[in-house]
Amino acid sequence: MTTTNGAEDAISPFAMGRKNCLFSISVKGVKASANLYSLIESTKANGLEPHAYLRCLFTELPQAETVAAIEALLPGVINQDLMKY
């Protein structure tokens, strides 16, 4: 028997976000929320703890001066040694 609990759990924040976006007062706010939801869910899908990842990201991002340095901070490729903040 196949269950979809994992898939349903993964999309639940998006469904809630979609409902919350109905009450947003700007398109920019909706886009920002969608980007944040996507980043958090990507973090979870890659086995990272979202709070620790965001703390690391906001610490390292100001020093990233190239596209490659920014891409190295994405959830799927981030160096686990950086996650020790």
C-alpha cells in the first residue's frame, strides 16, 4: 500500500502560504513569501535544519562576491562545515 503522507506534509506549508497570499496587499510581498517558502522547503528536502541553514546563509551571504560563491550557499550544495554557526 502506497501512502502520500510525505508528499502531503511537504506541500502543506505551500497550501497555507497560498491561502495567506490571498490577503497580501502587494505582489512583491507574495513573491517574497513564495521565495522564502521555497527556500525553507528546499532546505528540509536536503536534510538541513531550516533555522541553522538561515543563520549560516545570512552570515555567509554578505561575503559572497561571485555567482559561484552564492550558488555554493544553496541548500543542495552547501558545505556542511559552514553549518556550525
